[in-house]
Amino acid sequence: MGIIIGIIRNILEEGSIYGIMTMGVYISYSVLKFPDLTVDGTFPLGMCVTAALISSGVNPVVACLIAALCGAVAGCVTGLLHVKLHIADLLSGILVMTAMWSVNLVITRGSAVVPFYNMDTIFNSGPVTLLPKGLYTWRVLIVSTVATIIVKIILDYYMKTKSGLLLRATGDNQQFVTSVSKNPGMMKIIGLTIGNACTALSGSILSQVSESANINSGTGIMVMGLASVIIGSSIFKKVNILSATTKVIIGMILYRACLAVAMQLGLPTNYLKMLMAAIFTVALVANNTLSKEKKAYEKPE
């Protein structure tokens, strides 16, 4: 029983941490219809910035905020390349993602892995130290869940504002945004800024769990985020009581659960990326099938 509880706790911990990144991917992919590969660079950016700051004695909460700000800047650059220089959306993300590799190496001073063991993090300092002994062992789950809920509440609130409504309209109907005298290009920049801020924040929190930063950690992040968005949106499409952000967070938890089950069944770690791609493929096929069935059902005779 203890092993099962440990596995479930690990799934929920990783699901909540990566859930913040998934909400960022949801903004770019589902809301803006923008295939943003920048996230493969901003996730390790958040880790590297956090490692550098915490190693220098910066408060871990402040490190999280600065990491998110750095991710926001990277997302803004992607938006500017696309909107102002008219570079294709996919290429804009690839350009910034490629540049992030060098930026991350500069931040880590050329090291691929930067440990910061025995330093203050959001999981061993501040309010966490006030937790009872019984709950202290669950501190990673508690802190990551609280962080995810805070980000979710902020995004849900933003989506109900005028700017948030225009952001959604930009992905669905840019002509409408233009008709109300608003610039759809600026809304794209704002959306990419928010999405990559979430991704970098997710990387920052994960780095504080492992007490290290790895510049290779961004590989496959886009695939993971898209799979979670599609899984959550497809499975809970008709569940109207759940907000879109809640659906994608649950999608990430289910995604991590699939990976955990495969690992428990003895899948070698060398095949983990292949499994991630397979899950993404299944999610895409299932989503396309459901979409076709819906269109066929709604088609008038």
C-alpha cells in the first residue's frame, strides 16, 4: 500500500508542477492556435535562472517570479518575430528555442547541469517550515498544488477580462478583433508572453524539487504539454462545470499517470521519449476521431 501511495503522490506532484506549463501551452495552442516551440527553451530557462539566483542567495519565491519574467521576455520575442517581422509562427518559436540553448549556457556558465543542494527553496523554507511533521513529508505536493491553483485562478480571472476575451477572439476570429479597433498582433504577443511565463515558472518549481537545473530538460516539453491539453480537452469536453484550465491540468495528471504505469511495468527509461510520442499520437488520433464524429452528428440531413 505504501508503494502505491508513493506512486500516486509522485504522479500528483509532477502533474501539478507540469500542470502550470500545460496551462501556458493551452494559451498558445488552444486559445491562440499558435504552435509555440519556444516552450522547449523557456522551460530549462526557468530552471537555469532559478539555479543561478538561488545559488547567489536570492529568496526562492523571488527566484520563481524572476524566472517567470525571463520566460515572459522570451515569449514576447517570439511574438515580435512573428508579428513585426512576419516570420511564420512555427519558425518564430524554433528560432527563439534555438537561441535559448546559448542563453541557458551563459546563465549556467557553460555547465549542462547546475546543482544547488542544501540551499533554501520554496519546499524547505518560509511557510513550509510551519507545517506539522505529518504534513511536512507531503510538502512538495502541497506547495506545488498551491502554486498551480494560484496560477489557475489568475488565468481564469484574466480570461474573463476584456483583454482575455480579445485574446480568445484573436485565435477564433482576428477580423472581429480588428473590427473593434484592437490589434490582433499585440494580443498574440500578450498570449505568448503569458504562456511562456507559465512554462518558465513550471521549470523553476521543478528545479527546486530536484535542487538542480538541467539545460536538456526542455526536450519534449511541447509534446508533453500538447498531449495533456488534448487529453484533458477531449475527455472532459462535455463536462461544463470544469474550466478549460482545470481540464488541461487533469490531462497532465493522466498523462503522468500513463508514464508512471509504464515505468512500473518495467519499461526501460531509454524508451520513455518514445512512449511520450506514442501517447501524443494516440491523443491526436482520438481527438480527430471525436471531432469527425461530432461534425457528422451535427451535419444536417
